[in-house]
Amino acid sequence: MTQEWKLICEVGDIPVLGSRIVQRGGDAQGKVDVAVFRNGEDKIFALLDRCPHKGGPLSQGIVFGEKVACPLHNWNIELQSGCAIAPDVGCTKPFSVKCDAGKVYLDMNELNAPDSPLEMA
């Protein structure tokens, strides 16, 4: 499947060591929002905004290095893969990101895809 990139924001619109939410239609349409993160090195990552542990909003977590700490129970989630750091287990869905000339893009096909039942749990 060919990637179709959608402009989301400028890199500067995402707080350093923070995130920005991209709405996908909400639970009523069976889609959880996406959290777009910016670390201290201006690397951009995107994950489903749901911790694999108890569904906490990762967008409200603290970014450090290439990880985010879930605000509910402090699970550390890798921003690249969406997977929890051992001894914790589980993953949240990562999304493809493209940065070009200071602009951040996400893949439209991924944004429009329905979440799996596990992602909704």
C-alpha cells in the first residue's frame, strides 16, 4: 500500500519533551487518538494514545530520551516501537512519521485504519 502523507503540524508546534494529539474520530468511530511526540533531539514519533497496560493517555506522559512514561503507572514505552520496557510487557501501535522542512506528516492510510479490538480495550 502506498503511503499518503497528511500534514499534521510544524515541529515547533510540538513541545520539546512533550506531545500533541491528532484526533481520528474518537471511540464512537472505533478510533483512538494518536499522540505525536518530540524528544530533546527534535526526533518525532507517533503512537496510539493508549498505554498497553491500563489504557492511560501516553500523550500526558513524560518524554525522556526515546521513551515516554505513562502518567498512570509509570510504565516506560519506547517511542519508536510502542513496546513497554522489560519487565513490563505489551505494545501500543506506532504510526509512520515523515518530517520535511520542519513539517510533520502522518500516513493517511494508517490514520484512517480502524483500531483492532485489542487496541480499543
